[in-house]
Amino acid sequence: MNINPFDLLKNAQKIQEQMGSFQEKLGDIVVTGSAGGGMAEITLNGKMEVVSIRLEPAVVNPQDIPMLQDLIAAAFSNALEKVKEAVNREVGAIAGIPNGVFPGFPGV
């Protein structure tokens, strides 16, 4: 079996272009997870960003809902950023990148 290195390069470029296109589409993916029989819901996009949070009034004081939704979204985003940074450090360390930081790696 003969492998042409130029064919591999062409395929790598094509894959890179497809990945770029895929990353652009991630924001269009939207999913909602729920708990408590739908009493709490969180909606994320494909970039793992919080789109919305919904809490049923029966779960908490209705006046507190907007503040709690904002706090939960902020806490989730903070935790996700920390996960991305930790994964980035680990991948950078594996790749032998100084300081364990792999520039541009999106994390999880």
C-alpha cells in the first residue's frame, strides 16, 4: 500500500476546514436539560454556554427567581471556564508546551 504524503496533506487541510465550519455551527446547537420533573431547566448551546435557566415558582420564592437564575448561570459559566483551563493545561503538558498552556485549545 503506497501512501502519498501530499494526499494526506490535502485531507488534513480539508479536515481543518470542516472543523472550522463545525465550530461556527456549535452556537446553533441548543439543548435543554431538566431536573425535578421539569421544575428546573437549563439550556446550553453547542459551545457549552448557558443560554437560559428556568425555575418553577413552586421551587423557590417567585421574587427570587430572576436572581437565582442569574446566579446559577454565572456559577455554571465559571465552573465551565475552570474546566476548560484545566483541560488546556493537561493537553499542553502532554504536548510539551511550556507552562502547560496550549494556545487556542478550546478545552472540553
